[in-house]
Amino acid sequence: MGSIEGERKTVGWAATDPSGILSPYTFTLRNTGPEDVYIKVQYCGICHSDLHQIKNDLGMSNYPMVPGHEVVGEVIEVGSNVTKFKVGEVVGAGLLVGCCRSCRACESDLEQYCNKKIWSYNDVYSDGRPTQGGFAETMVVDQKFVVKIPEGLAPEQAAPLLCAGVTVYSPLSHFGLKESGLRGGILGLGGVGHMGVKIAKAMGHHVTVISSSDKKKKEAMEDLGADKYLVSSDTTQMQEASDSLDYIIDTVPVGHPLEPYLSLLKVHGKLILMGVINTPLQFVSPMVMLGRKSITGSFIGSMKELEEMLDFWKEKGLTSMIEVVKMDYINKAFERLEKNDVRYRFVVDVAGSKLHQ
């Protein structure tokens, strides 16, 4: 299609200060370079980390900021060196849009652990301009960070997989926890937790949802198909379940004690941290020593794992539970997300929204 002359303008919805309120914002995109894919955004998921960023919870936010990193759209132009993607195809882009390509992590196809990784928004691209995310009409993304959405997978269904889905799939794959028959725990039943139940069940695991109250029991068991539900404040239930789990995926994004959950793990069990928490976590060392247990963490997944996970999702015929909203609802959606009032992931219909006001 050849390069379009002059800078392209696009419209997104941006936060302009730590109130986190989003409003229309016009900005420029670079022209399609040799390695670039120019995408018309169709859908974009809303993730808890978007909330952290727009409200400057981590103290590193730069404004104006267009969030959104679970992007699905149609290819409208490709650079001269792009062979994997064609105009008209449906593709996805996630949390990263760049890496150094030469460090040990990059050379091992683990670009998410590159110290020079470039975030899809609230960062600076290699050409010096700020990166902006998927709550916008269009995006230009380096082909390395673009993935094909398998045919037959609805684009709005695919959006949450690009962060929440691969975030769960990656540690299960890396730590050798994909074999059937394992017993897993999912701590916290939000966007990532619901993906955890779906993926672990599809791998043939016995899945226990762990929550602070029993108010999500019905949906965990009936809607998501969990095998067991454990109320963490019920000491009798927790004692009965001690030494019963091979792993726990801890999705809770606020400070919490780790001891009660470490006690649920079998010998060699793993507690895998996923929630972004900006306060120190505590535990007493015998809880880990007496069982050779591990406390570890995992961060999204590699592009390779993302492709694997999309194929796995399609092959198993899975669906995510989403609520599709228009862009003019986005501030309300963030309010509801903060109160954990979504089952289980908001997805914005960007293409179907009026972005200009």
C-alpha cells in the first residue's frame, strides 16, 4: 500500500492527570516503517494495570496518556519487511511494543523480561515519541509484537487473552504445570483469576478458587466450572485444605499475608504472584522451608507463548466472560473495575464507538 505521506493524526481517549478521567485526545502516529503494522483498532480490553497507570498509583505516569493494551484490530497497512501479516487480517497487540533484541532475555524469546522493553503506552518509543495505547482509532506496532488472531475466534473474545490470558498460561507452561491431573488454586476471581480457572480446567486440572468471602461461590462453581471453593477467612476450611495444592496463582493486586496460602501447598508447591502490589509482602521462612515451597512471580508472557495460548484457547473451544462497552462508558467502566464490579473483563468496542466529542 505504500507509505502515507505526512504525519497521521488519530483520536484516542486519554487521561490528563491522576484523576484518571479519560476524554478525547488527538495525537500523531509515525508513518508505517519497514517493520511496522498499521492497525485499525476494533476492540480493546480493560485491565487492572490500566487503572494503576491512569491514576498514577505507581508514581510513574506521564500525561496525556492513552491506555489500553489488549488490542485487537484489522491490518490496514504493512511495512516493506513485513511478511507474516497481510492487509485485512485480524491481529492483536499486547503490553509491549519494543525490546533491545540483544540481551539474554531477548535472545531466549523472553522479551517481556528485557530491561529495555518498551510499554505500549506511558513510555517512549525508540524514535523519542511517547507511546500511546489501544483506546484509539489506530495504532502502529512493530511486527515482532503483533500476533495473528486465529480464524473463528471472535475479536472481542480474543482481546482479554492478550494480557490476562497469557499472564496465566505463561507460568503454567514455564513451570511444567500443564500436565493433566494437577491440583491448582486460583486466589482472587477478577479478570486474571477467571482466565486462570478457564485455562487450568482446560488443561485437566482440579481447580480450587480461593476468595475472602463466599459471595462468588456460585459463579466460580457454576459459571466457570471450578471444582472447589475455599473461603480464606474460614480457618476450619483452610486447615482441611492444607498440603493439597500443587500451585496457587495469586492474582490479588493489594497487600495481603502469604502464610495462609503457603500452608495450602504440597511439598514443592509454588505460589505464583501476579498482582502488582506496591507494598512489601511478608511471610515467615519455615512456611517455605518445611516443604521446599517456592514463592515466585511471572509477568505476562512471550510472543511465542501468546501464539501458543491463542491456539490452545481456540482448540479447546474456550470463551471468556466479558462485558462489551462503548468508549463513552469508559470512565464508568474504570469506576466499576475499581469496585471489582465486572464479570470478568470489560472490552471496549472501539470501532463501534464515537471517539470524537
